[in-house]
Amino acid sequence: MDPKETSRTRVGLLGQLPRRVDVYEVGPRDGLQNELRTLPTRDKARLINALVAAGEKRIEVTSFVSPKWIPQLADAEELFKLVGRRPGVVFSALVPNLKGLERAQAAGLEEAAVFISASEAHSKKNINKTIAEALAGAKEVTAAARKAGMRVRGYLSTVWGCPYEGHVPVERVVDICRQLVDAGIYQLSLGDTIGVGTPRQTEEILSALLQHMPVDTLALHLHDTRGTALANALVGLSAGVTTFDASIGGLGGCPYAPGAAGNLASEDAVFMLHGMGVDTGIDLDKLVEAGEIAQELIGRKLAGKYLQAALGERDKKASRRAQT
């Protein structure tokens, strides 16, 4: 057998797909920061514990940004103390600047994430910096974090489109990504921040990037505003992408991207991947339990389609049992 066939499995017209994919959970940070309701730290820890119990291994739990800007995540240090370290699990956090990095280091963070926008207008709205200024800051944080023995991940938002500028040139995306890779960032998470991406556009973006960097450098962070997140994820999967950001129950959005809906739901992604024979190491039933906890804590129904289908089916079975 060809050695390449041992790491990838053939799936019909889609060609060869990865045998295993990482689901990078962003619900506790990217999801909760967009909720008006601020959860108690113990409730956040309860949700994170449920995600770990479901088999999630890469979880972004909070942000070391100023509490003045995101009060929902003001308890970063306390939360890290509560969740502690877990064998085989990497907890990460968004680190916007050197001051945030100092806090993250003191809390024992193993992996940091920096944030940049591919759109000038969104960058100014989001962090009040130009792209050039944001890149300089990200490189500074990356250098300091790597010197401290931490891995650094990068988020690049508005790759598929900007709520203020509309179209974002692919050439600009490629240039920013190349600079970030050169700075030492181990993985770039490409964001469809407002959920406007279509499969053909996703193919074009990945094709342009893959001329300059290996596919394992890239991850996809897809919002489901227009219902195309899974379709775009499938294009990424076919191209060999093996990391997909997702959020429990579809929590999330973007405070500086009007109309943006939540992230790709973790359960929806895992259901599709497992159905295609792609392993994630995640127990889908336990992930639904985590989604139910998230829904309970948030106080409303979440958008995840598999979550609602699973909970609805469970309620129907319970109702039938009660009638017999």
C-alpha cells in the first residue's frame, strides 16, 4: 500500500480526506465574549470541564485583554486556576499585547493567540490600529512568547469579506499570512468573520495560500451567518486542512462585525466528520451534554443544528416512555 494511504482515507468524489482532524474549541472565549450575560467563573469552568470530558484537546478558554474592553472575560487568571492543567489538553488564550502576555505567562499559559484583521476598516474598529500597526504588535508578542517557551497561533479575520469594506483582496491575505509565518506563528486561523464565504471562494483563498506555505499551517474559523460554514469546511477538508475552529452550540459572533452570526457549531462539525470516516477523538454524545450545559448557562436555545436535533430526539423518547 502507498504510505500516503495510511494517513489519508479515500472518500468518493471528494478524493482523499485526512484520517484525523483537530476541532479547536473557541466557545469559552470567542463565544462567551459576545454574550451580554457575564457567566460566573465557576460556570465557565463547568463548561470547560464538560468539553474536556467530551474529548476536546485544544480549547481556547479566555482572553488576557483589558477587562475594560471585554468585561465578560475579566476573570482570566481565576479561570485558569480553576481549570488547572490536564494531561494531553492544551488550553490557550487570546493575548493582545505584551501586558496581556505577562498576565498569561504568570497564569501558566502554554499557548497564546494573536489577532489581526485583513481589512483596514475592521482593524480600526476592532483594535483601533492599522493593519501595519497590528502586524507589528503581533510580531512583538510572538517573539516574546516564543522566547518564553510558548507556542503562538494567529487569527486573521475578515479573510472572506469585511462588513465595512466588502471584498478583501486575496493578495493582501497572502502577504499578511506570509509575514505571520515568518514571525514564528505555528498556525494561522483564517476567519470568515461575517459568514459570507462560498465554497469556490474558499478554494481560491486556500489555493493562493498553499503556493507559499504548507497546509498544516492553516486552520479555518468559519461563521455560519448564511449557512455555508460546513460547505466551506468541506472544501478545506478536501484541500487537506486538518484544524477547524468551532464553538459549542454555535456560540459566538463579532462585536465589530454587524450581523455576524455564531461560529460553526462543534457538534455539527464533529457529526459531519465522523459520518465521513474522519476521526476527531471526540465523543459526540458527551459533546451534546456539553452543549446542553452551555445552553443552560446562557439561558436560551443555541443555534447548533445537531445539538437541537439530539435534544429534540431525546425529549421525544422521554415523552414516549412516559406514555407507556
